[in-house]
Amino acid sequence: MKRLPYIIWTTVALAVAYLVLRTVASTGGMFVFPDAWHFLDPFRLIGEDGPQLWITLGVHVALTVVLLVLSIERAQDAGWNRWIGVLMILPVVRLFLFTALAVVPTQAHINALDLPQYAWLDRILPKSRAGNAIASIFFAVLLVVPLGFLNVRMLEDYGLALFIGLPFILGAVSAYLYNHAQIRSLKQSLGIAMLTVTLALAAIFLFAMEGLLCILMAAPIVYAIALAGALVGHALSQRTPGGATAMCLLVLSAPGLMAFEAAHPSKAPLFPVITNVIVHAPPQLVWNELVAFSRMEEPDELLFRAGISYPVEARIEGTGVGACRFCQFNTGPFVEPITVWDEPHLLAFDVLDDPPPMTELTIYEQIDAPHVDGFFRSRNGQFKLIEQAGESTLLEGTTWYTHDIWPAWYWRIWSDAILHRIHGRVLEHIRNESEQAARYLEKPAGE
């Protein structure tokens, strides 16, 4: 499939998918089309439910199949490995892949022409293998890191442009430049891209842009997306005519994606995390401990020692609905006005104020990372007590939270895991204190 038919049919597929969603939205109010990002990124629907979820996912699956077929045929026509077209299944990455496939000429057309090389690249890239590798890494990092700084510090956005767009560009640019002086193998291109990502992350740490823990959490998705970028960069480099133009458009797509995200902010989804334990004590004893629990020992878990904030103690002012509970963390207190007081079965509360979720692990005294303040928010919480046989209690703790860091499905993995550990610390302490109180009450008088 040549460029023009590819562009036309891809545009038609996108338009049809969009119109189907808009038509459903306007018939009977069954579907609410929330924002532009739900059309571009179906993973933003995670956390929703009902007919709108399944209709949207069905449209996205059909659209992805069509784009997959078109892109595989276009990649083959361009002389690429046809399986590079499979990258079209990745939301957001498909924007960059479409840009490249829409620009690169047909292989037969290029082979029939003697098109000029790009002399300006010859002037700035060394000929030697080591020099070429160093230059490729340097220019890729020099290009992407300032864009990341702009995204985080000026736009204050932790979105798809940062965690998908920029890693893709980093992998694509480094692989493309590394193949300019001499054609390298795919394995070498992927290797230089991985080295570039590693050095870029090291630069982000050394220049105090992020802490070590956040970099480690971002690393899996960053490396994976950079690999996809390296595949495209390597494919573009094998046939220089048209490749440089496509690379320039790919690079320009990243700030374009940043601007789009800034202009179309998406509402952060609300996620629940539920953790439970069995306590060998009656519900009333458990209730007495959870309303205001005593000071806990300092944690020895690596997660908390690495900088994640952890609970220390809790106190309460008043009783019943309207009372205020203060759960003290090592970084500050959670202020929790009570909304449900059903003793000894359910204690529910809003979160009026919450402290920073972490302290950055860094070699500097302190760094100012915007995501530490306001991007992760606890919204509500509750403790539910369910009486079990044998004077035992099922104690269930729930937190509802939001975060403005994308892709939500990826960062939810980390957030859920961390909240389960925080819940576990609190619930284990309540269990130990409750069971100790139960044993004390069971002692015969005089002992």
C-alpha cells in the first residue's frame, strides 16, 4: 500500500470510528463521550463501567484491527520489516508510527532514484563506530531531556507525551543517528537505544529533575517504548531518502502532543484499593483500636525506607459524624472528617487534606519534583468490620484515590501496590493491638 492510499484509508477509519462514538453519544444518552483523550487512548477508560465502556472498547478494537492491517501493508511497501506495523496496536505510539509511514516513500520508487544524502548530518556525526555512538547518544539526550524539562517544569504535566512520546523519540533518534554513517544491525540499534535511555535517566537523576525511586518506577515503560522507537528509527535509517524528513516530523510530534495534553486536560479517574485481614478479636475491640491507633514502630520495609510515606499513628477529635480523625504520616497528617459512624461496623471519612506521598530519594539535600505535590490524592476512605465465627472480625480497609499521571493503567499498578503496603502496615498494627487486648480481657481475674 502506497502513501496516499494509506493516509486516505487511515483517515477514513479514524473518522468512521469517531462518528460511531458520537452517534451513540447522541442517541438516548446511553453513552457519554468524556473528552478527546478517550478517543485516542482507550486505556483512559479503565475504572469506568457500563455500556459506555464496552461500546468504546469495541470501537477501539475494530479500529485497531483496521489500522494494523493498513500499517503492515504500508510498512512492507516502504521496505520495512512488515511486523513493525504491529506497533500500531499501541495507543499514542500509533500517532508516531502513522507519521513515519505517511512520509517514507515506496521502496521501488526510492531504489529507482539517485536522491541526495543529508550532508549536514555528515558534518556533525563522526565516522568511527565509537564516535558515532557517542554522538548519537549525546544528540538524542540533548534533544529529549530539555523537552522533558519543559513538560514537567513549565507545563507541569505528567502525561502520555512524557512517558510515551519522549521515550519513543529518544529510541528513534538514537537508532537513526547511529545508522547514518554506516548501516548497523537491528541488535546494535536496539542496544544503542537502551544505552541512550539509561544515560538519559542518569542525567535526569544527576541534574535533580527526579528522585531515584520515581525513575525506577518509570523505567519499565520507558525502556519498552524506547524499544518501539528504536525499531522505527532503525527502519528509517536503512533508506536515508525520506528518513530525515520523517524523523523531523516525529520529533516535532512530541511537543505537539504536549500542547494537545495541556489544551485538553483529562479528568483523573477514581480508583479503589481494598485490603483486609482477619482479626481474632470481637468487632468492638477492633473498632476501639482503629478509630485512634497507637504509635507504630519505625518500618523496616525497603519501600518505606526508600522514601514512600508511611503511617505513624492516628487520633480523633469528637465522636460520630462530624468528628475529625487525624492519621499522622511521617510526611504530615491526613485530615479525615467522619462521614459515617456506624459503631462497630463501618467508619467512613473524606480526606480534606493529605501530605506529600513520598520523599524523593536523591543525592541532594532536597529536590523539587512537581508530582510530589497534588498529582496523587487520597479522596475517601473507610474501615468495614464484619463479625466472623469464633469472636473474630474481618477488617477491611479501603482508600479511593486519584492521580494525574498517565498512562493511568501503568501507574495504577504501582499506586495500588504501594497503598496495599500502607494498608497492610495499619491493619497489621490494629490486629496486633486488638488481639493483645482480647487476650488481656480473657485472663482470669487476679492474674
